[in-house]
Amino acid sequence: MPRAFERQAQTPDPPVTDTTPPKIPSDDPLDAVPAMGPHHTQEVPNFKRKCFLTLTALGVVFGDIGTSPLYALHQSARAAQHHAALQHAIFGVVSLIFWSLIVVVTFKYVTLIMRADNDGEGGELALASLAHRVQGLDRRVKIAIGAGAILGLSLFFGDGMLTPAITVLSAVEGLSAINPGFDKLVVPLALIILIGLFALQSRGTAQVGRVFGPVMVVWFLVLAVMGAASIWQTPQILMALSPHYGLMLFIDEPWTAFVALGSIVLAVTGCETLYADMGHFGKGPIRAAWLFFVLPALFLNYFGQGAALLRAPNALSNPFYAVAPAWAHLPLVFLATIAASIASQAVISGVFSITRQAVQLGMLPRMEIRHTSATDFGQIYVPRMNAVLCVGVVLIVLIFKSSNALGAAYGIAVTGEMFISTMLVGLVAVRQWKWNIWMAVPIFGLLGFVDLAFLGSNALKIVEGGWLPLFIAACVYTVIGTWRLGRRTQLDRLRNESMPMSLFLERADKTPVRVAGTAVFLSARADSVPGALLHNLKHNKVLHERVLITQVMVDDTPFVAPEKRLDVEKLGKGFYIVHIHHGFFETPDVPKALIAARKFGLAVDPETTTFFIGRETLVPSEHSELPTWRRWIYMQLAANALSPARFYHLPPNRVIELGAQVTI
């Protein structure tokens, strides 16, 4: 993708440009990718606050990885026992799962990658921004970093569709452990739960979110108690703590062990969430929750499932429920379904958040973004993305119909994200942390080898279903690339046809009529005249007494302090350049921001101000810079983008749209 992740100014789309002086705009990717996450306070939270954040993190951060016991060991043991003795397979798989949790999650993410915070924020985009700021990088390396970040973002969307489907299906399949006759109810019941979950998104999750933590505490305690009771009956399973059993599985049955890695990785899905949510909860609460609560519970449950399989090999069809006594199966199905819904909700909320970030960065067209909580800024609802997710998840459930079939599709997106993160953190460690190259290469080489092993094993399942997340990621990557390329082409065309502001000001005195009032023209650039202003002058032959050329800009922080919200530059002759700054996690509100112009001696009343916006109608060009298929996609995206008046919260009765045709 050319110029991947280049920040672009856009009108009528969100004008996202590099805004931090004294930076010079660059074509390099990720020059100004903002940090992600909510506003950070400088105060060190007290003990109660830390406990609260740790509890909340249990419900938000660990929902995905916390529900992996529903299917991870089941899928892994099935994959390994085809060519290895069941007991040998059980010991080997349990050992590999345990050491995957230690190496991948505990060492790589909790200990190492969480050090790579971007102003306290984590996640694929923040990490890519951090890596991109390394001094002395070749341009091609920077472009590769940007492309990798967009690829990771695309894979995240694929993961966002698969996680709710496999998690809810795995939970509901517990009905079969109660009575095999309930098999026919699994898919319909899973669809009802999932559709209901998406239907509730418009009401927000602020109220439900308060019980996420306590419910997940109960879930992890149940996992631990069930696992401990099973281990007590068959304590020899604890021998799998030794990595010897995992290594022996590779030595005795190398191909079987390699294939099993494609299912073992299911035990670490959700580890990217640890890093992405670092800005929400902080490193301390996430690390404490993992080390002292989640990891012990997962350890006990996975070993408990292994112990149950040693006692009753026929329990392989659903080892999770085999750990519990028969009388507890129905309550456990109910609890597992609630936990699966919480895990799905966390993923859905993550997709909403990443969609807002992509829109603000100009990577996707404008979409409606609703805030569903007056106190929690992170509670948002994106109707269009909710509909896309709902349709996608429903189709996935109808196509695969079981967690066993869906397990073949799940994993390749996660392993792709894991490998990208390893490479980016390795670059940061060497060039910014100043690690010795002889220490960095073995550490990140080993981690990269583990990621590639997981990725390679999952690649074997592409034909069986692994094509699905790759297809979803390819579609998202194509949409992002087409939108950015098309938007840049359109802006270049408008820029070539625009008039320099300096030349316009020289001729402003020749305007026949200046009418009272204030006019605001949204513009992508401050050095050229907005097309809407020229059209207004051409057709109405008047200029307002005060003309505000307003540019909305994205800064390199999640939030912008009120005193830094506005910059005003007086050009003379009643003309002003107004820069409105907002953070990566903020929704631009132009009228509200303009009220702060009073401190610059510029009183603006949104109720009496006229807002002019341009509406371009795209017309196919005979000699377009875009391929025909890309041009068609871009025109469809532009036609369905949210109205700029709604996106910028302009008062409906004070907006004038002036149209123009643009060939592309």
C-alpha cells in the first residue's frame, strides 16, 4: 500500500493532518499516529483504586483468554491424539499449553511488551507509532511498519468476528454434556444469544459493565475449584509441569505436535488485549490480575481437564464439562454462557473502539459514533459496525455450526498479530531501549520463532476454515487502502484547483458586499481557499463580515486539554484561521470548540453563525489514477459516509452545503 498510514487532511471527511509543531509533514507512515486510550492522570492510584482497576480488568481484559478453557484443551487433545497415544498426547498438550501461557503471555506480553507503552497506551497502532519514531530508520522500513500496523488492524477485525461465535458456541455446547438430544438446540440458542447481544449494544454497556468484574471473579474461582478437585483425584497430571513432556511430543511425533500447535494457540488468544487495554487500567492492575488470579485459575483448570481425560478418555468430546460433577453441568452451562457473553462484549467494544480510531485517522470513512454513557468516555456504539459484526457472526455460526469446525478457522488472525507485535517490540528494544544486540536477537528471535511456529501450524488449516479470517482481513485491508488512496487522489485534485489564501486576501477588498455575521468554512488546509467559500462568493457575490477558515486536527494525545483546544490566527480583512485540536479518543464538536475563541477576542455564537461545508459529487474520470475496481469501491464508500454536518455536530438549521463535481 503506498504511503501506508500517512496522516491526511480531509474535508468533508475528518481532516486528519500532522499538527504538532515543529514537525514537517512527511509521506512516511505513522509520522503522527496518536497514542490510544483514555486520559491518564498523573496521580498514583491508592490501594483501593488499584483493587478496583484489577477487578474491572478481570471483566474487560481477560474475558477472551479466560473463556479459552471451554475449547482450547479439547481442540488440542483431538489434534494430538490422532497419531499419538492418548495419554502421551494429554501430557504433551497440557505441558505445551502451560508453557505457552508462561512464555507467550507471562514473559512476552505481561513482562516485556507492556514495557513498550506509547505515553502510557498500548495496542497495535500505539506500538507501530513507537517503532516508527525510531531515529535513523530507512524509509522502506517505516513504510513496512505502517503496512504491518494496518495488517494487524485488519486481522483484529477478523478476530472480532470469530471470537463471539466460537466462545458462545463452546459455552452452549455444554448442553450436549447434559443430554445428547440437546445437540439440535445448540446453534439456534447460540444465534439467539448472539443476536440479543448485538441488539443490546445500542443501549450501551455502562450498567452491565459494573458486573463484568464480579462475574468473571466467580468464573475464575469456579475454574480453579473444578480444576483443583480434578487434580486431587489424579495428581500425576502435575508431571506435565515439566517441559520435557511437550518436547517429547515433538521428538516422538513431530508432525502431530506441530499440527497440535494450531489448537494450542487457542489457549493464548486474547493476549493482545492485555497490551491494548494497558491505557485503560495501567500496567500494575493488569499484571496483578494475571499473575495472582487468572494464571493460577487457568493452570488449575487446564491441568484438571487433563486429569479428567486420564481418568476417562471418553470425555474427550467435552473435557471442560467432564471436570464438573453431573449435578453442576446445567449451572455451569449458564455461567459459561454469561462468561462467553462478557468475553464477546469485550471484543465487540474493542472493535467499536478501533473503528473510531480508524475513522479519526482517516483510514475509514465517517461513521456515526454514539456515546452511551455520560461518565465513561469509552462506552461507545457504532451502528454500522455493529450491523456488520452481527451479520458476519451469524453467518459464521450458520456455516460452521460447531466449535470443533470453527476451531480450524480460529487462531491464524491472532498469531499474525502476535508476530507483528514481536517484530515491532524487537525494533524498539534495540533502537530505543538500547538493548545489546547480542541479548535482543536471542530473546526476540526465540519469541518470533514461537510465533512463526504457531502461525505455520495455523496455516495448515487454511483450507479447513483458516481462509475465513484471512478473507475478512483482506477485505478490511483493501477497504482501508482504497479509502486512503482514493481520498489522497481526491484531495490532490482539489488542491491543484484551489486558490492560495495569500492571493485571495489581496483581492478581498474588491468584493462588492460584506454582510454582517460570522461564517465558518471547514477546510482541510489553511493555506488555500476552501471550495465552499469560492462557490459562495461566485453564486451569492457576498462575504461575511467575519470569515473563519476552520481546520480540525488530530493531535498525538488521547485527549487535548481545554486550554490547548483552539489556536486562532488573524489574517486581517475579517479573515481568521482557526485550528481546532482534538485527541485520538475524542469526537470533534466544532460549535462547542469555537466558543473558546472568545479568549482570542473572537466571540462566536454557534446559534447565529453560518457553517458552510462542501459536498463533492464524484464523477469518473477518463484517465483516473485509480484502477477501475478501486475507484468504484471508493465512490461507494464516499457516497455512504456520514454527513460532515452530523460528524462535526454542526447545528442543522445553521448549515449550508455547496456542491461541486470532482472527477476522480
